[in-house]
Amino acid sequence: MSEPSKYDKITTDLLRPIRLNKAFIAWMGFLSVSLVICLYAYTIQLRDGLGVAGIRDYISWGMYISNFVFFVATSLIGMLITAVLGLTGVKWASPLARIAEIIALAFAAVAGLVIVSDMGRPDRLLYVIIHGRIQSPIVWDITVVSVYVLISALLLYLPLIPDLKTCYEKLDKMPPFARKIYKILSLNWNDTPEQQKILKQTTRALAIFIIPVALAIHTVTSWLFASTSRAGWDSSIFGPYFVTGAFVAGCAAVTIAMYFYRNNYKLQDYITEAHFDNMGKLLVLVSLVYLYFNLNEYLVPGYKMKKFEAIHLNELFSGAHALLFWSTQLLGLVIPIILLLFKKIRKPLPMTIISVFVLVGAWFKRYIIVVPTQEHPYLPIQNVPMNFKVYTPTLIEILITIAPFILVLMIVTILSKVVPIVSIHETVEEQE
């Protein structure tokens, strides 16, 4: 097969999904209707206050903050795939870099909106910027999240520039305004050696810079908890504990996306079984590190058994939260590690099923970190209704919690329909 025919086949295969079809319109319609319902629930909360949710004076962080921590965590996968694996020269990860960056950008961008759902007066959000203090971890959080979103957007856009020029040249059946946008965004790319050098150097510099920013984004989030003296949060390992957990959630999210794109976009030649096998190995690696931090997080206070730590651990291990705790640890971490040690399991379908369990377990893990600790404050809970003592999410709270997931799906879906999900430029270079 001649080189031009290879290029034509790669271009045709990777540009094929960039079109409007009935399935896309139906899916976006479903997401839009679902989002409207969830936004209506938020208008009720905005009108009547946070009392319509299950959060009260004692349990003031519920599903909303659990959601925020989960979204920040999942967004770190862009750094792991693009920066860490990319800078170390791991070739198999190249076709997955764009998928990882789309997921990272979507989750990081929506994470900022998630935190608003926990605010009774979101109109005062600007005060955090105007009157924010450098001592406040919340100010650090806003800063690093904003910087991470910006760098993630650039790491998605810059490697796209050659493909945007290809889209302009090859998608001649697109509406003229769409082709004009592709041309403008391609920045007059001509694939000259000088342009290639600038693009590679800039991308490499951003990949290096995003590593400390990504580590900071979830470390600062962990400090929001660890800087308090509450039992369950008063830990010196929350930084690395949160970061490794983020890699676990991100790997699971990328694996699920890989399976969808591979089957629905007919990309079996570009997202192969070898990629699932390698992602399975990577998921085992980060899960083992995360399992170590889980053991450390509970073994040390369990050995000391201070009064309030004992109350907290007993609730997790054998109390009201025991079923959720053990289900999350076993189904979302331990059993996936054991299963993925076998090569036969590291196939597309088994890997995807396991990744769903891992991702769902990752969300409930954040719930376990956030909620049970608040149910056992140092001061006794006296003369309050039962719903102040025990946290129970309401329907409105659940709908508002679902809304960010819908937004992420909409962002990922739209980006997947306007740009090649696997880099044409890099795939052709590898073929050559």
C-alpha cells in the first residue's frame, strides 16, 4: 500500500464521525431535556434556599462537595496521559491523549460550576475574588482550578491545529461557516519544519507546567479537609491520597470513553485491544498505590483508637455506613485489582465493565470521605430534629448533583463531533 493511500485511509477513518446524524441529535435532545429538569430543581433551591437539600447545620457538605471532589479528581487524567506518559515517551498512550484531554477539560471546567451548587448565595461568589485572602485554601482552589482549565484547553487545542487544517481541506461537505471556523482555528498551518518545531516545543512546555498545577489542584482540595481537626479528615497524607485516587477515577473514565469511541466510531484499528491491555495495567498500578494509601488512612488511626477516631471508624466499618464503605472498597478497588491482573480480563468489554464499577466506586468514595465525618462533631448534637443528625439527600439535591454529569457528557459529545478523537497528524507520523 502506497503512502498516499495510507494517509487517505487514516484521514477518512478519523474524520468519518464528524457529522450530524439522528443518533447525535437524539442524544443531545435527551441530555438537553434532562438538563432543563435539573436546572429547574436548582431554581427551586435558589428560590427557597439550601433547606430543600438534605444538608443542615452539622452536615453542611453533602453530595455537592462530594461531586466537586470527584470532578476535580477525574480531571487529573489529562495530566497523567498527556504529560507524564507523553513526556516519558510512552508511545501506546498517544492515540488516547486527546480523549484524556477532552475528559480532563470537561470535568475541570464543570468543577467550578459544581461548587456553586453548594452556595446559598451564588451571587456573592465574586466576593471570593474581590475579598479573598491568601490564607484561604478556597482562594488557592479557585486559582489552581482556573489555571488547570486554561492549560488543559491549550493542551487540547495546540495538538489539534494540524488536524483542524485537515478538517478544513477534507470536510468539503460541511457548511461554509464551519469550514471557515476550521480554517481560522488552524492558524495558517502549513506543516513546515518551523511550525512543527514551535508546536512541539510549546506543547512540551505546557505538558511540563501542567504537572505541578495538576498536583496542586487536588492537593489544595485535600487541604480543605485536612486543615481541620475533625476525626476522619485530620490526616497528613490527604494530599497524595487524593491525587492517587484521582488517577484511579481518571483511568476508569478514559477506559469507558475508549470503549464507546472504538465501537461507535469504528476505530478498532486505532484504539486496539493492546490499548485496553495497557490501560488495564496502568489502572492496576495506580489502584495499588491508592490501596496502600487507603490502608494507611485507616490502619494508623485504627491502631491508636482515639475516642473520636474510634467513633468515626466504627461507623464506617460496622455502623450505618458499613455497607457503602465495604462495597466501595471491594467492588471499586480490591476486586478490580485482582481481576485486572489476568490478561484475559484486560479486554475491551471486561475492562469497560470493571471501569464502570471503579468510577462509581470513586464517586461513593468521595461521599464516604465527606459525609460520615460531619455526623460526628466534637460537640454533642442536642435539641435538634432527626434530619439534623443524619444526612439524607433529597430529590432536588440528587437532580442538582446529576446536572454537572449531563454538562460533562454534552461537552464531551460536542467536542467528539467537531474534532477527530484520535490525532490524524500523529497517526500519520507513526505510520511513516
